[in-house]
Amino acid sequence: AEEELRMGLQASTSELFRNKTFASCTPEELAALRRIMSSIKLTPPRRKTRRKMASSKGSLISMRRMVRETMRAHGEPRDLHFTKRRLRLRPLVLILDVSGSMADYSRNLLQFAYSAQRAAGRVEVFCFGTRLTRITRALDRKRPDEAMNMAAGLVFDWDGGTRIGDSLEMFTRQWGRRGMSRGSIVVICSDGLDRGEPEVLATAMEKLSRLCYRIVWMNPHKGENQSFAPNTLGMMVAEPFIDEIVSGHNLKSLEEFSTTLTALR
């Protein structure tokens, strides 16, 4: 009876944590949330490649296999052989805002990025405040705390200012044009508070939208508001190039994002 009661209380506490915003959690609750977050399975949608594979049925006939079967059967093949295009997971690029305005969420989004990198296929992770920093290799550690500390040590402008446009421009110039964003889903985690020039952000978002497959903006201020409308200058400038706006204010919203990402079109 005591064990059943203890298990029931634990389940209730986990459900409470899922609906509580990161900004209102205590350090002990955040530590518990990060342990739960490590079990999130993130699977990007699949795309068709140019390579082909054998299939039991389909609309494309495998001419090579049919020729071999015809020669083997002396001109009278018994079955039709088909082919289809191979499927591959789309690359996922996470660009996290670690400026001062995102202090209540940046550490938890970094934990989410760590879980995504270990669960999904090809995942690249960047952090930005006033400049962009690639932390993909730093997160490639077995121990979460070691990965978090190493990634945080690489970002010199943590809890500083925000220049979203300059950071995205740097991404497209150094990595996006070289193929990293080709056919990928780019997730920008930011509240949209930008101290840079709006023209720079608009130009960077336009370039990025032409390079990648989809742009998803994760804004913690959206919360549970289904009729959320951008109210910051950065979000208003970037909105025409955003395919979907999601929330990342609590564990429940991150779990919902991980399930809807697979069906993203």
C-alpha cells in the first residue's frame, strides 16, 4: 500500500511539472524536469532521396531486375519487380537564444537540444546572443551535465544582449550556404527581442527561408495562447518567413512539439 501511494504521488508530481512553466519552477523542479526531458524522442520528418531500393509493389518497375529475370527465365519472367525511392530523415538545425531575456528558458532548451541530438538523426545546434556559436560537438557527450557545462563554456555572450539578424546572417553565410540547411528544418528558439537592425533580420530570414525546407519559431511567450500574434519587433519582422510558431514554455509544449515534428509538411 505504501508503494502504491508513493508511485501515485510521483505520477501526480510529474504531471504537475509538465504543465508548469520553466520560469516558475524551483531549481529542484528544473532538475527533475531535465531528467524527464532526457527521455524525449525527437524524430524529424522523412524526405525522398534520389537513391532507389527494391519494393514489393509500386508504380515504378525495376528495369534492371526485370531484364535479369527475363534472361534467367528465357524470356518469360514470372513476377514484376518494382522500385521506390529511399527515405531519409531531414536534417534538424536548432538555433537557441541564450540572451538575458531568455534566461528562464535557455538552460532547459539546451537540455532539449541535447536530448534531440541523441534521439534524432542529423542534428546541428547553435547558440546566439550577440554572436553565433556552434555547440554541436560540445553536446556530443554521454553525461548530460558534462555536455551542458562544455556547451555553456563555449558561449561567451550568455545572458547578454541579442542580435538575431546578425546571428542568422552569420549562420547562412558560414554554414547554410555550404549545405547544412539544405532540405533541413530550422528551429529558432527565441522571444524575438532584438537589439539589431530590423532590415538585417528581414534579409537574413529571407535568405534562410530560401535555403531550408521549413522554419519553425519556438517562442516561450506564446504559452497556451492559440491565437498568439507576434508583438515584438523581431517577431513581426520575421513572421512572413516563418512556417509555424510553437511554444516552448514548459515540458508539455516540448513533448507536443516532438510529436508534431514528425508530421511537419
